[in-house]
Amino acid sequence: MPTSRLTAAAVLSLALFSGPMAGETTLRVAGSDLLGGDLRREWEGLAAERGVRATFALEGTRPAMEALAAGRADLALLLLPAHEAPPEGDCLSFALAFQAVVFVVPENSPVREMTLAQARGLFVPGESGGFEKWGDFGLEGAWRERPLVLHALAAEAGLAVPLARSLVWPGLELKPAVRHSADNVQLHRRLLAAENALGLTVGAPAERSGLRAVALAANRSEPAYLPTMENLAGGVYPLRLILHLTVRRSALPRLLPLLRILLREEAVPALAAAGFEPLPWTRREELLIRLESIR
């Protein structure tokens, strides 16, 4: 290989993997078990391809927080509700992605927005104000007598039901009439089959899918918001989890080679496949610049 090409390759290698002990020690990542084995394998593979040795122990957010505090992890991927702050002290935390609990309807449905109380009335049985027909929700005309057709992503397939049960109807079960789907593909197919249907899931449907998200308000005095990235990052969409990237400040120099991988575009597909909405490219680049500037 010509000398100029060798020099260019050396410069690129230094740019990608610069940092104390890069490639010489194993970086320990702990995190939420809800990220899944596919993401772990994908990210470990990306790190290995770039000469960065890293192990991912995705055993749960609480174990990850304990490992970080005890010095058994250098970086943690913590999935927390919006009201719970990530660790502080020697730790630095940044939002990496979001998971939104979303109510979805067919495109032609007249349901455009709802409050959390209305969502409770729709999905929880025996509640004061519990709904059986769309007229109970407030729809008029031909929709007044139409029955509710309710669907939800199964609890083992995502956090929609567990998070809603925690934040909207604590400790209560869903109505027996709610039909549970094994994944979003099945859920979306069922929603498209009945225009009076409503689904509870994670993540907004794709454009031109025939489905759309319902705007959600914390209460009647608050505006309703759609689960857009702007509203998720701005903290105004009521039902969301935040995936925090949390590092021990003392480990940051060693972690930079790995952080350059996790914050770049090639790491995004695994996050999206796990049901997360990653920060936009520009926001991740800004975050990486901030991390590289910390001394």
C-alpha cells in the first residue's frame, strides 16, 4: 500500500479509536433488559468491528444502576419514567432515545385527542365514567352508539400496558374485552379491520399506514400533544420513558471510543427495532461534541 494511504489509514484509526487504553481494556455496559438480546448482539458486533472491546449486560435498569454505583459498570443504559431522575454525583446522564406509549386509531376515526382520564375510562372496567360506547367518550351522531373495539400490545411484547398501568390506572387490570396482540404488526392489522377501533401500543404508526396516533393531554386544562420527537424531548408528551445514557465521569476518557459508536447512525437501527425513538442525528452529534469536550 502506498505510504500516503498508510498515513491516511493511521489518521482514521486514531480519529476513531483515540483515547486512553482504547481497545486494551473491556468496557463494561449495563442496562435495561427491555433493550433486548438483538440490540446487545448488534452493538457488541459494531464495537468489535471497530476494535473496541465491550460487554453488554442488559439485565435491568435497577441492577444497572447498582453496577454503576459499585464500579462494576462504566456505562449504563437506563430506561426510566419521566418523573424519575437518573443517577447524579460522579455520573453524567443524557437522553439517548425515548419510548412513547401511544393510542392509535384508523385514519378515518373522529378521535383526535384524549385526556389520561378518558384513556382510563376507555380501558379500565368498573370505573366511574367507564366507557362502553363511543358516545360515552363524547362522540355524537352516527358514532354515538358504536361499540368500543379495543386492542393492546401484549405486556410481554412491550411496555405499553405496564407503563399505562403504572401511570394512568395504578394496579388496575384492563377490560376483559381488550384484545391483546403479539406484536405491532398484528395490532395494526386488527386496527385497520374496524374503523371504530382503538389500540394501545408503543411508538407511533408509520406515515401512510392507514393509522395515526391520538394526541394526549395530562388533563382537561392542558393541551394535547402528539408523540413527536419534539414533544418527547421537550417533555410535554405525558406517557413516555426515557433511555438515559449514563457514564461515570472518571471513566469517560476510556468510554469515548464506544460512545462514538453508540451515538453514530449505524447504532440507530437496533434502537428503532427495539421500539425506541432515537434522538435526531444532529442532537446526537451535539451530545458527542459535549462529551468529547469534558475534561
